[in-house]
Amino acid sequence: MYAIAQEMEEYSMPQELVPWLIALGIFGLLVIIQVAVKAKKPVQRAAGGVLVGLCALLAVNVTGAFTGVSLPLSPLAIGVAGTAGLPGVTLLLLMNLLLGA
């Protein structure tokens, strides 16, 4: 049993690869959802939703100097914006307004 543990330690995954694998897994789930709703181009629809969400988050932060509204760029905010798209950014803005963060 000890020899198996040593072999597992030799083949450990680099830590900088973990976030990319998580992001790839989430994108894969978004593509599966698009396939389930029978979208004509599921990969493009999933990628479009991610891009729209990230661009909306960027737009909120760029216009923050004029509007006084901004969202902190944290892994959580980027993940919600990328996964949920425009509704996710709207939810982040509402939570920022209600919670006063």
C-alpha cells in the first residue's frame, strides 16, 4: 500500500493546471446543457454566453467611474459572469446593491 502512495505522489497534477481543468469542466457542462435544449450550434452558444457575461462584467467596471457602480474582480465574480452570463452579472449587481458590499 505504501508503494502505491509513493507512485501517486510521483504523478501528482501541477497546481496551476487545476483552475484550467475546472474551467474546462464547467464549459463542458454548458455545452451539454446546450445539447440538451437542442441548440443548433451548442459550442458556439455556450462560448457566446460566456463571452457576453465576461463582457458585461467588463462593461460594468469600465463605466463604474461614471455611474459609481462597480463589481470587484474576484474568482467568484468572474465565475458567475462566465457561467450565468448576463443574468449572472445582473444578479451580482443586485446583490451588491442589496448587501451594500
